[in-house]
Amino acid sequence: MDQTQLVVSNGTQHQITPHRQATDVAKLCKDIVTSTAQNIQGRRYVRVEGWQSIANAFGCVASAKDVERTETGFRAIGQVRKMDTGVVICEAEGFVGDDERTWSKRDEYAKRAMAQTRAISRTCRSAFAFVVTMM
């Protein structure tokens, strides 16, 4: 059975439209997203935990790869992958610059981890931002 099929208790299958799936995911993940959102300069931002819960509800997993030191900071590539097939549905880049006030004096392992976190958040946002608008 594919992700767009819903089995009802009597055993019949019904097609789930992408919009219906998105509204169901929005309802399911709203508490997680809103309770973990971060306030930055008066605006609320979805944290990586919220993005990962949305990805998971769509049958996906988000991860980061290829973390590397560049001349000006750390770069990582984020991916969203379908769990059942392993197919990558979205990629994006995360970066932590050496010139960032918050990160300039931090240990390298912390900068690498933040580049990964930003990559995961960016790729999930690219794939699933429409869900947050439904919350």
C-alpha cells in the first residue's frame, strides 16, 4: 500500500489527496512545532525538532551529510529522504560563518553541528513550509 492510501476499519481503501494529507500532518504536528518554536527578534521560527516531526509524519527522514570546512566557515548538505524508498526528495545547504558573532569563538565541533542543524532545517523548510502555513 502506498502513502496515499488509507485503510478504513472495514478494510476498504480510500485515496488521500495531498492537501488532505498536509492538513492531517499540520494538525498532528502543531503542538510540537508551536511548543518548540524559537523567538528571535520578535519573530517565531520553527526549530529543527518541529521540521523533523513534520518530515516524519510524511514518511520521511531528514539528515545532513558532507560537512566541510570552507575558507569562511562550515558547510553541510541537508537531505529529506522517503523512508520506504530511500529516494531523496529535497536537498539544501546549511552554513555557519566564521564572522558570526554568536559562533566565531565556539569550538569547531559546535560549528559543524550547527551547520548540520541549519542544513536539516533548510531542507525540511524547502520541502514542507506549506504545512506550517496550515497550522
